[in-house]
Amino acid sequence: MADEVTKRKIEHVNIALERDVSAPQRASWSDIQFVHQALPEVDLDKIDLTTTFLGHQLRYPIFMSSLTGGHPDVININRNLARAAEHYGLALGVGSQRAAILNPELATSYTITRENAPNAFLIANIGAPQLIPQSGHQPFTLEQVQRAIQMIQANALAVHMNSLQEAAQPEGDRNAFGEAAALKQLVQQIERPVIAKETGAGVSREQALLLCSCGVSAIDVGGAGGSSMSALEAARSQSHGDERTMNIGLLYRDWGIPTPIAVVEAATARLPLISTGGVRTGLDAARALALGATLVGVGFPFLKAASESYEKVCEVIEGILSELKVAMQLSGAANLSQLREADIVVTGATREWLTLRGFEDELKAMAQRRWRRLQQQALNFKPDEPAYHIDPVTGTV
């Protein structure tokens, strides 16, 4: 089992780097449009990107998404990611730690992160399918879960939900019955905050409320639109000569809830959200934050850069941050709180989906945030006070 998991880890990385395993975007980030501010009154060089996540202050709202580990060949990737996380003050997640739990000799591919990022917010990672009995193995014990946390001295634990990937995987864990109860029990047993993390199929409103009832501290929506784990597993199945499972992976390549939609739906649970899935630019990141995300997860761009060098990772970060700041300035936001109050108009397939799902009022409110504030302030105006005017700096009455 341990050797099988280890082999699978390096196959995942190689396929992700060498092939196109992206999911078709049926509802994309371009559906989210900011209402331009011709006089933004924001100094681009003084924009504040600090944010707080699970009680920790981060310099930037960018999350280096849970990517890899479990094979000697990926040690350098995690080293480069960790160095960048430490330098920029970012949150960083490691890939599933199942391999090292089964074979402690592989722990170095994960411990390298804390060694190179002593002060960063690190997130450990185990799978929800491993919390319940499967046909081929028993669930992880509490001691094994705690070992994953201790392995990287993690600030939080991600429990990834990957039913689609397991179904498209030749050796996948097919049972998903009892995961919610197991997750709820785990949350009560460990001291670290638990993040429920989807892996490319998104989180709906109802599932977000279920996760909230389980006691998780945050949700990573992991929506469709980025790398497709189904497509990745289809490529693995093809190389293993498993045509039936390959066809399942190909058929469900575009299955799931697109990330912008998942952010709006999951926000119903009123938990901190990480928006992961198809984020490729700082403008995408701005859109996710304006929709309600606390952090924005970026996966493939960091994986590709980290496979080359630490400097490449820094280039990706600098590019995203620069693009994010421009989006903020043009929408009149000098900090992230103001960005979440910026006017955004949701169009296209994203609007169609959310309208049918009952979010029409929320969409209208997003498009009229400033206008509604102006109207409310006008209603509060008292006749014996001086005539109201619009403050040129804040845009308020």
C-alpha cells in the first residue's frame, strides 16, 4: 500500500506538469466584472493586502494550495514553495500526507516545509476517505492524524474531500458513507482548526452548511475550473491500461461547481473561505475576494514554478500581487475590507446558475453596494444639518 501511494504521488506531479488536465470552464472568472471607478482616490503603492485567517495575520491573501509530497523527487518543489511562503508571509499547504503516515521514511518530503518556513502558516493534509473503513484498509487512527499535524508543526489541518478523484482512480477508495460523522468526531478530538477542502468539484450551499455543522473552522471550496483530478486520473488509468476507469475520468472531467459559484454558495455558512480552482491572475484573485473569499488558493502556477526554481515562484507571486493591486485601485479599494465592499456585476453562466439556485437578491446587492450605502446615508440625513456632499476620498455621503 505504501509503495503504491508513493508511486501515485510522483505520477500525479509528472502528469500535471506534462499534460493539459484543466477542466473546461462553463462558468468562468470573466463572468465577474468590477464597476470601474474613474476617480478611485487610491494610491496604488500604498494598498494594504494584509488579512487575518483563523486568528493569524498574513501579509497577503494568497494561499499556496496543497500540492504535493510523499516522494523523494518532490522535496525540492516543497522547499521552493516553503522558502517563498516564509519570505512573503503566505499560507502554505502540503499535499496529502497519507504516504508518510504509511511510510515514515517519506516524511522528509513534508518536513522540508517547516524547516524552510519556520514562521509561515502551514496546513497539514489528510483525506476524508481515509477517516472511514475502506475495502482495502482501515481508517486512520487519531494518533496517525496527529502525526500528520506534528510532521510539519501545522497551524491547521485540511481534510480533503475527493470523491470524484477516488471514483476515477484505478485503486481509489470508493466508500464515502460516514465521512460527515467521522469529520465531526475528528474536529472534536484535535486542537488545531480543521479546514474542509474540496479538490476540484466545488462546495454547494447545502454542503457548506453540513460542513459548518460538523464544526470545521474554514472551507476551501476547491471549485471546478482549474486542474481536473478526474482528467489527471484518466491519464494515469490510460498508462495503466485501465480503459474502464479512464473513460470515467474523461467523462467527468468537467464535473463540479465552478469556483466563482462555489464561493457565493459556500458563503452561506458564514465561515472563512479559501477560493481555490482556476485562479490564474491577480484579477481572478480580486474577483474571488470581492465575492467573499478570505484567501485565494493558487495551485498549478505554483507547482510549475516550484518545479523550476525558487526565483520562478517569487516571479509568480510578484505578478499576482501587482495585478491584484491594480484591480483594487480601479475598483476604489485601498484594503481588502474595501475590496469586499466593491461593486461587482455577475454575468453569464455564473449568473444563470446562481439565479436558479436562489441567489438573485445577493447578486443585485453585490452590483449596488456603493449605491445602497449612499441611499442609506441620504435617508439618515437630518434637515437641520449642513447639506450633504460626497466625500472625494471615501465616496461616502
